[in-house]
Amino acid sequence: MNAWMMWAVIAGLVVILELFTGTFYLLMISIGLAAGAITAVFTLSTSSQMIIAALVGSLATLALHNSKYGWKGNKSVAHDPNVNMDIGQTLQVQDWQDQGNGKYIARAMYRGAMWDVELQHSAGYPGIYVIDEVQGSRLIVKPS
């Protein structure tokens, strides 16, 4: 079996593995392996084939990672209104307790239960506030 056939068979096996993962990263590696097969067709040395396969596969993987389809990491769901329906909702706060470090805390009725409410970067006055973040059983709010 010729060298280019070996590269093509390995690239095909990696594509089959990609069908089981669905991440496209193995597809980028198989593009690099296909580049190794093309290099083998031109009868370059084995080390040249490996270097070109590694470079093309790495560059393709980097390009995928930096695209909108790449891995984005875990975002904090504390601020995400698509995950938490409370973000952006309003609640009435009657009085605030100054903690002395720029934080104000209160207890407020929201959705039929008493919640701990925290206000940062602002003086606490009675009124309506918008929920900006949820941290466990504490609502972080901002003025509306």
C-alpha cells in the first residue's frame, strides 16, 4: 500500500470517528491528514508529510476554534436571561440595610417568597428594582 493511501485511510477513519462526536474538531484533523496524503502523492519525505499534516491540521483546528462554531467555554448563567427567567424582572424593595462596604442588602417578596436582595454600586432607596443576576437564593438588583 502506498504512503498516500495510508494517509487517506487514516483520514477516512478520523472522519468516521467525527460522526460519533459531532464537534468538527476531528474533521479539522482529517483535513490535515488529507494534506499529508496530498504531500505523499508528490513523493516528499515522510518527515515532510508529517510536518505538513500537523501544520494544516493545527491551523484548521485553530481556525475552527476561533470561528463562531468553535468551543466558547462555559458562560456564567447568573446573568443569562435565556437560562434564568428572573433576569430582567422587577421587584419592590421597601428598605435597605447599609453594609458599609458599598453594598446594601434587603429582604423582599418576589414570586410569593421572601428573597435576599443585594444592591451594589448605588445607594439603597425604597422603590422598584430590576434583577440583574441570581446567585443561589440571592437576587442582585440594579435601579430600574
